[in-house]
Amino acid sequence: MEYLLCIAFGMMIGALAFWGRCVGVRRDLNRIDEKYQRLNQEKQIVSGFTHNLADGMGEDLDHADLMQRIARNALLGTGALSSCIFEREGDRLRSVAVEGLFPPQKITPHTNPARYDTRAKYLEYILRSEIYEMGEGIIGSSAKECRAVLVENAESDPRIVQSTDPALRVRSLIAAPMLYRKRVMGVLAVANPSDGSFFNQGDLSLIQSFAEQAALLLHNATLMKTQIEKNKLDFDLAIASSIQGFLLPNVFPKIPKLAIDALYRPALQVGGDLFDAFEIDEHKVGLVIADVSGKGVAASLLMAICQTHLRHCFRDSASPAEVLRRVNRLMALEVHPDMFITITYAVVDAHNDTITFARAGHELPLLFHAGAVEKVGSEGMALGMVPPAMFDRFIQDKTIPFKKGDLFCLYTDGATEAPAENDEEFGLERFVQTVRDNADKPPAEINAALLARVKSFSKRPALPDDFTVITVAHL
């Protein structure tokens, strides 16, 4: 009998232990289920937060509106009474978006509240004027240390600045850095749960997720805006390049006994070099080459103005120097003080076998004849560099013979100063030798050989400066 009682008692103890284990397992399962439900809920909230911000990007919101949307969604997602975003500006953090009455954390004298229509607007002004150094207060510390800060009970926390205004008392606060690839873009902060409780670790995790998603979306928004602006700029540059191409001649005057070609390659989409060729009469052609001190759109616009004036003035005088005097006077008010234009204007006379030119600070023209090369020059200063009276005094014409078999070359410094990998320049000597090596070829092939030689020497993917060469052969 005792034996049977012992067995029964043992079975009862085993049953109780098994029941206890079942209760423990059920309790663990309940906790896991609660945690799963909480994580799933957090996931849905973060997903909704991200979706709302992505919609804002799709609506093409500007930066300020996107910041405001982030603050609003953070408030809605956490059930907080207020939220604020502090954007990083160098080593400082400035409040840029506020939702609700976010309690200021710097109590300083402010403008008279009477100046504002409502108390809310006055408080918004106070908060927007707040600037924190990195490491200053809860906000600055969160940014500097790259970590989220949870202040569960702010009433007893000495780090929290409390206002005397009951509506601005801080009961509980979370501040989380908006990080993208370890770069702090700002701080997202929320204050005071709407149900009167305190924020907890779950709320902290949620705000951290919001801050991370906000940083990613802000980065993408900035990247998208930059790309859009770049595309617009590329489009504008393409149009400017096309217009510049229309302004530069691609067909040269047909003058007996002369073969003419020009080759132009801008360093950028649009450049600051200019060349032109126009028929003066049946025996004469006018040739222009110029270079603005700069590159890009500004230089190309100045070149277009210069070309327009040249096209107008060459008909009024047979003297290249006088033409340049008139152009310089016309452009005196159009050339920016820190810009100038070097230019050479030459008139090639196939009937009298001469070239008359005026040089305003430009590279010396080259005359190849009888196996020799001569650097020919005349006095003159660049357009826009000095007052017109001084320019007029220095500029002068020079006439040189140009006979059968001769070559005449005009060029910009991009054809001689192109650097190699060791910074050695292409130089005039290599330029001259290339022309000599190809002297028996048409001007177009001579110019092509010069460009190929410069590119081979430089060994760079793009030309460092605008390249322009005009070559004239006397046949």
C-alpha cells in the first residue's frame, strides 16, 4: 500500500512539474508573441513613416517642406505632443522644423511676444532661433556622440532645461542623430507622450529608426536635386555649345591661291576661344583668332559679343589695327574687370601676296617659308585690359610678304601650353616641328596632326585648355 502511495505521489509531483513547465513555456511564448507583435507594429510604423517621406520626395517638396514633413510624421508615429528637427550647419545645429509646442532647451532673452500674432508663432520663433554647438546639451551631445538619448523622467534630470511656462514643461524626451554613413545630418527630437506617460526603450528604438530613415531620404533628396540641377545645367550647356557651333564658321571663303582651315576643340562643353574667317573681297580674307582669360559659359558669351562687333567693324576699315580699336571701345563696358581678350586680326591679300595684321596681346603668328619659320609680331595690348586711349596708342598694323609655298599659322595657348604628366608643356618647338613634318599636306591635315600630337603628348582624357589653330597655305 505504501509503495502504491509513493508511486501516486511521484506521479502527482511529475504532473505538477510538467504543468509548471507548460505554464512557463506558455508564458515564454506569450512574451515572444508580444515582442513579435511589438516589432511588427514598429515595422509598420517605420514603413508608414518612410512611405510618407517618399511621397514628399515625389511631390518635389523643397528642403524646408521635407524637413517639416519629417517632424510631423515623427510626431504622428510616436504619439508625442511635439517634435523638432535640428539640422547640422558645420559645427552647429539649428532648429529648422517644429511640430507642436516643442520645449526650448536654451532659455535666453527673446523678442517681445507682442510682436507675434499668436503665442504658437512666438514659441516657434524662439525655437527656430536656437543654435547648439556640437556637444552642447542633450541635442548637441546626441549629434557629437552619434547616439540616441532617452530621458524617461525629465522632471528629475538636471540636463533638461525646464521653462516656467507649464505648457513647455518637459516630461519625457528622446533625441536621435540623423546619420548617413557615419555623417551626422542633424538631430530628430520628440517630447512628451500624449497619453501622459514616459517614453520607453521601445519608443527610443522607434525614433532611432525614424532618424535613420530620415537621414537616408534627405541624402537621396539632396542627391536627386543635385542630379536634376546637373541635368538642367548639362542641357543648358549643350544648347550653348550648339549656339557657339553655329557662330563659328565651318565653311571658309574660297579665295584663289589660298587654302584655309581652322580646328577648334573646347576644354569644356563651351569654350573661350574664338576664330572666324570672312571674305573681304574677291582677293582678301579676314582671319580672327582670340582667347578670353577663362573658360566656360561666361567666356563663350563674351566671345560671342566680340565676334558680333568684329563682324560689324571689319567693313568700316581696311586697317586691322583700326578695327581692333573700334571693337575695344565697343566692348569697354562689357568686359568684366578681371577678364580680358587676347586677339589677332589678319587680312590675307592673295593678289598682292601680303598679310597685314594687328595683334592685341595674342600669341605670335608663325610664318613658314623656304624651309624656315619666323615668329612675326606687332605691338598691342589685350582688349579690356587698359583704357581705350592707351590701347589705341599701342596697337599697330604690320605687313609681311606671303608667297607661294608659304604657310601662316594662328593659334591659342591651348595648342602650345598643354602639359604632359610631368607638367612639361608641349611648347612652340614641338608645334613648329609638327607643322614642318606635315607642311606638304593640306591645312586641314596639318591642323589634325597638331591636335593628335598635343593629345598624344598630354596623355590626358580631356584637353586642359581650349585648342584652336588656323592654318593658311599659299598655293
